[in-house]
Amino acid sequence: MAKSKKQLRPILRWSVDYAEERFHQLYPTKRRRDAACRILADAISVADGVAPASWNVTLDVQRQRIGLNVGQGAVLQLLPEGFYIIVTETLLTESASDLLSEHDHYRYIADNIEGFLAVEDVKYYRQLRDAHHDLIERSAERRSSAVWPHAHSPGVIDYLVGQDFALSQPEYLTNTEPEVVETVDSPLIDRDYSEITSTEGRQRIRQHLARERDSRLAKLKKNQVLQLTGQLACEACGFDFRAFYGELGEGFAEAHHDVPLATSNKERKTNLDDLRIVCANCHRMLHRNGEILSITALKQRITMAKRKTPSSPG
């Protein structure tokens, strides 16, 4: 018996391949697709940094759109022709306010403007970014739990992670045991999908930065360290993915900013000396609970933890 569109929708939300297909259909050119991914990933990072369970991404399998909901409402929608964006009005400059039209639809946060930014004008998003991120922060603070968690599309986050954005799934997924939906033929097709949750197997940081990052720098940093040392060992704990996992871990590591981008109100130049090679676990600990630790401070904690750990019986 053929599966209905209504039955397929929950399964497609989990598919990274389907998410990739949607992004390519929305934005056939790589330049516009990269810009859309960056806008969405940065917006998710802002919400996640304030309240990790406040948001969800929806991949609409009927209409061509991907949306980000934070708190009680949608704050961003990606469409083929452009972006619906909600911003805080008081943070808009006069020139930026002309880009968006006033709208009272988003009633959950006062002092807002909702408007449409055409895809060919995506370069002007920089003028809206601070006001957009402020609206997202206020939405996450107002309601720390997502209204529509079961509409979340994990495949979209997996796709963005594959594009070198440091993101993780919302907290309401990562705090539960996994029930993985893999294919349309899965026996879970007849289950109540409101019960399905999933945990991704790899630990990744919740990026607290709301600033644009150049993913090329991380790749160049890893190349530099490989040339100098022959390995990508974590500078905090010494873990080497290649040494532990063999070929599977080849070239895998994360790049950490010694001085987080979020501490600056302006754009700034970043060079390779500003980045440190760390494993995923240590990277998460460096940013744990909003506390920004130095590599030295984390190494000290690791040393203390090892001293407190009792030796295994011989």
C-alpha cells in the first residue's frame, strides 16, 4: 500500500539527503544557498545560546519553505524568492527599516517589524542582522521551550553541520534516548510520530556565536597543524581522532577561537594563530553554560579530574 504524503512527512524531516535536496531546490546557485545557510545557522545559534530548547526548524514538504520558530512564533522563513524576517524595530537604522514593511503578525514580542527581503537583496541582510538576532534572543528568553517540538526537522541541522556550521540538535532531542527513523520502509511508519525522538550519535557544540564565520580558516588551521605536527591532537586533552578511530577519524577536529567572536561588537580580522585545535568534547566544555574558558584553564580542570578519578582494580 502506497504511503500518503501525510505519513511520509515525519520521516522526511529526519533525512539529511532530503534536506539537501530542498536547499538545492530553494536556491540552485551555490552563492545564494551558502548565504541562506549562513543566515539560518547564525539565527539558530542565537536561539540555542539563550535557550537550547526554545527553537525548532521546520522543513515544509508540501510548500517550498524552511522555517525557524523560536519561542511562540516564526522568526525566519526561507523561500525561493527570498526571506521573511522579523526584527526588533528600535535596533534598525533608518536605511535598514526601508528593507522591511511593518506588520503586526508577530504579537508575542512588542516593537517588531516583519518584512520580506528578496533573494537578490540578500547582501543587505547585514543591515538587519543585529535587529533580527535581538528579536530571536527576546523570543527565546520569553519562552524557553518550543511550542512545536514535534515539527522539528533534524535533517536540516545535519545538513548545516555538513556545511561546516557548528550546531547541535535542540535540547529536547539530545536529552532523550534515540528512536531512529531511517527509511520509508521502517516499521515505525505505523507508530504515533508525536512520540518519536532522536539523539545524534556524535557530540557537537552548541555554537554561542551569532557572527559570521569563515569555514575556510578552520580547514587552513587543520592543514597547518598537520604539516607542523603530523596529527590533529586536541590542545586541551591530547585526544587524536585519527589515532583512536583510524581512517574514520582522519582529518577530524574542531577549531576554537581563543577570543570568541561574540565578545566583539564589530567585524574583525581572524588569523590562524587565533584558532586552537580541540576535540568535540573539550570544545563543548570550553563554552559550557556560557562560561568561556581558556585552553589553559580547561587543561587544569582535566588534570584535577584525573587526579580525583580512582584507579581501576588490577
